[in-house]
Amino acid sequence: MKKPELLLPAGNADMAMCAFEGGADAVYAGIQKFNARQRAKNFSKNEMYSMIDYAHQNNKKVYITLNTLLKNSETFDFADLLEEIVEMNPDAIIIQDWGVYYLVKKYLKDINIHASTQMGVHNSIGSEDSEKRGFERVVLARELTFHELETIAQQKKTQLELFVHGSLCYSMSGHCLFSSYLGGMSANRGLCKQPCRRQFSVSKEQHYLFSLKDLQLIDYIPQIMNLGIESLKIEGRMKSADYVYNTARAYRLAIDDHSRIEEAKSILNYDLARDKTSYFLGEDVHDVFSSPTVGGYLGKIEEVRSMGNQELRISLKSEMSFHDYAKIRIVASDDDDTDLIEIKSMLNEELNHIEKAEIGAFVHIAFKAKQDQKINKDNDVYLVSDFKLNQCKALTIKKFNYQSNHRVKNMLKKDHERYKNQSVNDEHYIRLDNPLWLDIVQKEDFSKLIVAFTRRMWQEKSDFIDKLKAFKNDIIIDLPLYIAEENIEFYRAMIKERYDEGFRHFSISQINQLGLLEGLKNVRVMANENIYTLNDMSINFVYENGIDRFIYPFENDFDNLFTGKDRSGIIPLFFYPKLFFSRMPVNTKSNAFFADIKYVYSKYIKDGLTNVVSKKPVSIYHFYDKVYKKGFKRFMTDLSFCEPSNKLYNEILQGYYNHDKLPNSSSFNFKKGLW
């Protein structure tokens, strides 16, 4: 049996070196821009160049993460960076943005590309499409069952990479808008504020509704290896060097000798993180929620004292024994964790230096605080690691002497200069997710009607098919974002049935869904907002794939729209954004609404998938004239998650016709900006 690659995270050079010493075959790491862990220290260009050189000399690999979405204002800087990265000779780059894919395939064909888990590949048509497009590897979605993984592995033509350890997101990767909705800090642009780790109010009580345990699949290594998965991946670029060293040691042991898995699991006990789960792959989703805090509870701060020069000393009664080389984390009242803290020195109650504190001891802990750290009396302190890591070999830093000639940037500029906007007519699209709307919507109000019905609705059909046939030339059938492996043939058959009935317009949520339309002649395809057309490069990509219309992402802003060359997309003017889209239920038995300090939220279950939306819709009708003057003429009103009623329909449509902001609505990022 061929051993899979063991792939570890590297948030900085020290982590990378410790990962290699622990037994990693490869690391994935980001440069200081354009990666999904912007809050990690990341690598300078000199460090990355040196790390790649070191790895190749030692038969190891380095994959550079470029897995964020680009705004139009960033594309030229990104092109320069990409040119430099190619010169560094990494083993691959990991990407999410179809615009980045377009850029690489057009101007830099020799570099290997991996499809990030942010691309949401969760079935065999996704892996097959990735192979056709030249991806060397696909990083699979974390929500797969073992049977689904087995099916994908049996049909795969490209390499597969699987997360086996580390933190889990509640929402499916690449489709979380919650952080962005709360303050513009987009998870898809590497700035996630982890709203899934916060408490929410349910019937005046505080609960962790979305915080998941950490993934651990070490018990399943033999079964996974039998499937021929090429790479086993550990999450954790925001964690410590001792974390990557220990997880690398443990999984190296399990991969090399299955009889030593129990020994490997004992090594993982040094990681005082959250409780562990095997998640969907181990059919372990009944008890998967936990407190978000990482580590064992150490105590509550009784005093905070400034020692000068950014050094703080906190005092507490210890609930655990620990050493002066331990690492701690302090949790403030707003549920946001501070960064990992390394202890500088430790004193006992008599102010004598000690190396170890026993349970029940009163101790003073000194450490270097960051400027923006807010640490107060009564904050909780958690022990994250009590493992003494011998100093790993230091990386020798070499100077990266590449002098860019801006070749890619200049070609991209010419590409933009040749960009010709489509001449489009004024159009208004209405989307609905409930057949009852068909008795309410008026033909004079829309150019095209997008129907986003569930699988169950299509199965039952009722009498709405006849209603759709009445104006079938104006109907666009919207395919869902998540099509489980077992439902692929259902959707293939449903599409063919609608085609035979005369429907010719379809909307896709993932590029790989084009494969479901193969062989159907004279079909027109639209890309919905789930295919991120955040920049002109990604727009060029969708057009080159025979897609003639697209909806701009819900996560966008006016500055980005206006700095782009394109004016042909459909701007959503009214909608309820899916803040979380998950295969998991919400951690509450109550059907009541839940809230934080700003908004009230509700959940909708569609085909077994959880959609969490704010009770406050997004409405930017009042910016209609502003965007129309900039050349945009296609707009959408999305009635999804709205209870069908004539009264509501008239209120919403009046907002569209009068260009009025609807009451109790939000402008999302369109006005305040997308970070």
C-alpha cells in the first residue's frame, strides 16, 4: 500500500521546521497577503523562498496558499505576486478564486494548482470536473461520510486531499457569510471573526449553537489509506510549533505502523484543544457541539498588573498543574480568544520564581502582551499546551533576488483593455423558493423568474409544473449548492425531464454542475451568486465556459463593482443572505429565533441542510439610481426565505419600483465595504 503524504500547517517558519522534524512530508503556508489565514504570522518572501529551497533539498514539499477571493483593485498586485511565487518554485499553489484559476491557466500554465476546500468539492462530479480543468489535486469538503469518500475515491482521476485533524467550521467552507455580515471581515478573504464560536441568546438563555468539536480521524487511518487518498491534511496555521510537531509525530506513527495507533493517540493528548469528533466520516454527528474555548480551564484572573515595556502579570488560583514553559490563552467576556500566550516567568504567592505550579496554588504569570490585547480581572485563563518542545532546527534565511518584469501584470492590463462590456437591456429577475409564490408574482414584474425549489418539491411536483410551463421561456431552474453523491442521478434525471418539457434556462451553483447539462442542446446557463464573480478575471472565466449571465456575489461592495470593467452582471437588490450553510443542525431543540447583540436570526431546513439567515433582509433598492448611472442594468429581487403573501410581495416590489430602502433592512457590505 502506498503511503499518503502527511501534510501539516505552517503559520510561520518555526512551525514549518517543527512539522518537518515531526515527520511531515509537506507543509502548506501563506505569504502575508491573499491567503485564508490573514491573522497568522505567515511568511515573508525571503522566508518562503528559503523554506521551499530547504524542503526540496530534504525531499519535502511546500504548497503556497493563495485561497482567498480577490477584489478588482487587487488583481494587478496579485499578478505581480504570482509571478514571484512561480519563480520561488513551490510544489503547488492552493486556490479558491476562479479568477485566479483564469489568470494561472492563461499566463502561467506550468505551475501546479490545488483546489482549496473553499471551492466546496463534495462529490464525484466535482472531482471529475477538477481533473478536466487541470487541477493536480482537490482538497475535499470536510462534511463527507465514509461511503461518499469511498465513492469519490473509486471514481477519481485527480489526487485527493482529506482533512483528518483540527478545527471544524460549522458552515461549509467557502459559503459562510456570517463574519462578513457582522462587520465586513470576510471569511472568504481570510479575515474570519469566528462567529460560530460565539454565544447566542435563545429564550433569554445563552447557548453555543454552532461551536463544533475538533476533528480527529487517527482511528480511521487504515480505512482511509485503503481508499488510496493521496494526502492527509492537518488544520492549524493559527496554532503553535509544538502543536504541529506533536500532530506530525502522531500521524506519522499511525501511517507508518497501524499497530501503534493507540500510542499515536497518546501523543495527541499533549494538545489541550477542544474535545474530538470523527464527524461525518465516522458517523459521529450526534454529540459534536462543544464550548469554543481551546484548552483546560486554568482559573480566573484575580489581578492584572502592568510591569512596563508591554509586560503584564496576571494572578490566579490554578485549577491545574502546569510548567513555566506552558502556553495559555485568555478569554475575554465577548467570547473572542486572545492570541496564544507564551509564559515569560512564573512566581508563587511569596513572589519566588517557580518552574511548576501545582493544583490549588496561587501564581503570578508574566508575559509580553500585544498592544491591542485587552486583559482584565475576571477573564478566564485556559491551558493550551504543557509540552516542552526542544528547539527545532532554525531555517536559514536566504535573500530572494528576483526582479519582477511585471510580465503577467502587463498582460492582464492588456486583457482588461480589450474587455468589451456586453450591451444589455434593463432586466429584473425575481427568485423564489416556494411554489406558492407562483400564484402571487406578476409577469409584468420580471424579465426572468428563477425557481430554486428543493429536491422534495421537484419529486412531488404537485401542480406547479403546469404553472411553470405557462411561461417556460422565462423560467430559470436553479440548481442547489450542495448535491450529495447519492442525489447526482436524481438531478441529472430532473434536468432532462425539465428539458424534455421545453425548459431551456438553468442556473448553476458550482462550475462542475455544467457536467449535469452535457448533451442538452440550445441550453442557456446562468451562474448564481455561489460562483464568486467578485473580479473581472472570474467574470471572463464564466463567460469562457459558455455561461451567458451571472449574479454578482451577495458579499460585495460598491467600490468593487465600480472599479471593475464589467457591467453585465445581475446585482441583487433584495435578499436574505445565507449566513451559515451547513450539513449540521443548529444546537438547539427549540424552533424559536436566536439572537446576538445586533441581530435576530432564524433557521430553515431545506433537503436536510441548515440555512441560517438574519431576520433583517438586505435591501439596496435606494441605490438603484447610483448603480444604474454607472452602467448596471440587470437587477434581482430574491424572495427566498420569505413567506408567500400578496401584502409582502406588494411591499417589496414597491421598493423596487420607487427605489426606496425597505424598513428594518440592511445594506450588508455594499455600503460599509468588504474587507
